[in-house]
Amino acid sequence: MQTNPAYTSLVAVGDSFTEGMSDLLPDGSYRGWADLLAARMAARTPGFRYANLAVRGKLIGQIVDEQVDVAAAMGADVITLVGGLNDTLRPKCDMARVRDLLTQAVERLAPSCKQLVLMRSPGRQGPVLERFRPRMEALFAIVDDLSERHGAVVVDLYGAKSLADPRLWDVDRLHLTAEGHRRVAEAVWQSLGHEPEDPDWHAPVPPTPPPGWTARRTADVRFARQHLLPWIGRRLTGRSSGDGLPPKRPDLLPYEDPAR
């Protein structure tokens, strides 16, 4: 990997993780690790261009159908692809189909850019992770194999204990907090060959007193009412949280920091 490379463009492909949920900005939009990464890359490269095609809730088949060809046609220096995790969380998941679709995506994207970036997604400690761990690890084995065959970089977020800490996850227990996204951006930044700005991004969060029984039960009830039950409802009716939503940043345009 080249040290401190001068990449001129970035296209991000994926689902809610890449869209930036739940790194909420004051205007109600989401920032996330891909935006943070783009800001860093733009700071060192004048005219840097950025597109983010991610839409929350997308399965790998939808990512392939709706995003992959669009991303490949943009001719960006760097493309990030994170997908398939939503598939593993479905009651019925055909891992052979997931493998075939991921393979199709990588075979299309890798030749279209200078550097393709894949990820082993982070997993929050808890019963959900334990239930779906075998599928997730099967997905990551596919990612590792594809990266080896196609020269992609793999960012191992699953192996970072800090990103398993529930304190870095939002109340919906599915998406990272702003601090979690910051750490992911740092991990990708380093994987692209840049000098670390935070060498200890993977270090555990300093310990804090655990919440009491009443606080935990209150959080469980709020989580079930506001997030779990709606999620189950969407699964039963075949709906997605991303239905009807456009890509976050559909065009490969010069990056401008929205905070300015």
C-alpha cells in the first residue's frame, strides 16, 4: 500500500452503515464515516470529488442492481463496498446467493477503480450478535476471499473490540454513534495508506460505571417500542426503511464540508 497516496475521488456503496446512521447532524441528516473520510481526503487534495450511493435497508441484491454499475461508471480512484449484513439478519438467508452477488459486485468494481475497499463490519456485543455470528463470520470469509483474489483492501472492524462496545452504538442497537463512525473513518484512512491521526482508534473505550437495573430495563422497553417492533413489522410486510429514498449523494462532485 502506497504511503500517503493522493487519491482524487471516492465513491461509497452500501446500506445504512455507509449512509451514516446514526451520526445525526443538527439539520436531521446523517454524516457518518464515509463523509468524514471524504473530508479528510479533500483536505489534502484540491478538487477532490465524492459520491455516496448508500441507502439504508438495502440487501446485497439491491446494492448490486441499483448502485454497483453506477459506481463503476464513475471511474473513481477509491470505491468502498459494504453490503450483505442486512441479508444475514433476515430469518431466511441464502449465503450461497450472498456470495454470488458479492462476487458479482467485486468483479465489476475492482477493475473500475485504483483501490477497492471492503470491510468486515463491526458487531455490537449482545444476544443479537451471538445469534447471527455464524452467518456474519461466513460473510466475512467471503469478503476475505474476494479481497485476496481481486486486490481489495479489507478493513477489519469486526476484530476491533472497541467497536463491539455497546456504548459506541445508538439506542437502536443497529447503528454506530458519532464516535463509532469517527473510529471507522480513521480505520479506513489508515488502510488506504495514510499516516494515522488516531493510532489508538481500536483501543477500548475507558470504563464507566454500568447502568443500574432500572436504567437497563427502561432502555430495553424503549428499544423494543421504538426500534425492534417497527423492524419486525417491516420484515413481516416485506418493507424496508430505505423504500423510496434516493442515494445520499448520487453525483461524483467536488466535496464541500457542510459544516462550513
